[in-house]
Amino acid sequence: MQILIQPQEDYTVKPEEIKAHLDEIRNKIAAQVAEAGDLTQEEYDDVVKAVVGEYEAAKKITLDEAREIEANLQGGFEAIKAMIHKHTAK
């Protein structure tokens, strides 16, 4: 008997699921960054890669979506850093 297995790359993600996952990803990143305190750009990028990688590995988002989300979020380092400093410098 022979069993054929199709590649996992044939899955699709609906736009509303992507938005929900993006919100979850942002919240996870913000929580990890706030917990870590003062991060460098490189450390922030590592957090972004790790969190986005979790969603891609779990097949919640595609590889292309993961790359796009990662690039988009890595560009927000200064805004995240300013927001955290604003809320922690009281």
C-alpha cells in the first residue's frame, strides 16, 4: 500500500484571519518588548522574527505573508520604542 501526502504549502488564509493574526502578532510583540525594557533595533528585530515565525510555523499565515508582516513591523521600531518610553517614564 502506498500513501501519498500533499505538501502543506497548499493552504490559504482568509483576509479577515490575516488581520486577526496581525493584531495578535502586534500585541505579542508589544508585550515582549515592554517586558524586555530598553531594546536595540537588532533585539527588536529578533522579537519580531520570533513571533512572526511562530505564526508561520503554525500555518496561521503563509511564508509570503510572514515576510510582509515582518518587514512591516520591523519598520516600526522607533514608534514602539517611543511609545514604551512614554508609558514607562513617569
